[in-house]
Amino acid sequence: MQADLIDAIFRHTLVDDQPIVRTAALFQERLEGRGQLFERGQRLVAALTEALKTATRIEILLAKLVSPPVQATRMDIDAQLQWLFRARFVTQIEAPWLLSYARYLKAIDYRLDKLPGNLARENENLAKVARFQTRLTGLSVEQRRLAGEFEWLLQEYRVSLFAQPVGTRVPISEKRLEKAWTELESALR
């Protein structure tokens, strides 16, 4: 994971969201960006460290969720964690989303904390998320690659439904998610 982290820091600092280097001048300008490596690396490591600590706490809490009424929540959170922490996630995910990991895990932690007295609302929100998640499941592997931005919006939607006080990175609602899905469907045609 250390090598992945170093690769990610270099990519996030010198490559992502920047034009392709096609001139010596642009190459020289890009090299000057090396000074940001340490600062960006520190931010990324701090965010991921916080996320991993929270993930450990969540795993402990999930192990205690054994009663039948909360199994759907447990399965949903397990699937969300598997998606977030997929193989080589550090090198595959863009910096803004990686930096949001601590917030996503904080939202899951908040959700679990509020679960005992909030089961009816939890189930309503699970159904809302499941409608969009089912649509994603129906996509082919190639289509799923094009759905990346939508999947991140779905993560933000989860935060807005289950842990609103944590806050979202972008404005999100069911209506905005429906609009994003319609745009994705158009792009997939």
C-alpha cells in the first residue's frame, strides 16, 4: 500500500486535472509543481489514516449487528465499505474523492450510532438508495466505468440521507441524482 500511496500522491499532484504535457515549457511548469508533493501527501495520508481508524471502529460495530431487523443495514454498509476499499483504491480514485473518505466513514459511523432509535427512517432511506444501486448493478462492466461520477454522487446522497449533519461535498438530492442518472443514460447510448 505504501507504493500505491506514493504513486497516488505523484499522480494527484502532477497529473490529475492538468493538461497533457506536450511542450518543454509545460513540462518545466509541471516540474515546478513538485513543491506541492509533501503538502498534498500529508493531507492525503491524514485523511486516509482517519478513514481507516473509523473503518476499524465500524467493523467492530457491524459485528454486533446480529438481529434480523438490522441485517439489511449491515449488508448495505458492508457493500459500501467493499466498494470504497476495493483493491488498489488509493491509485484508482481521484484525490477529491479520496480526501472525502474520512467524511464517508464518519457518516457511516453516525448512521450506526443513530440506528437503534431510527429503524423506520433507516429502512425508508435504504429503499431510496437501493433504487439507484439497482440501476448501477444492471450496467455492464464497460458502462460501469463510465458511471464513476454517478457512483460518487450516490455516496454523497448516502451522506445526505443517513448522516445529514456530516455534510456533503456537493449539493445532492433525489432530484439531482435522477437528473445525473438521466445524463448518464444519455451518455451510455
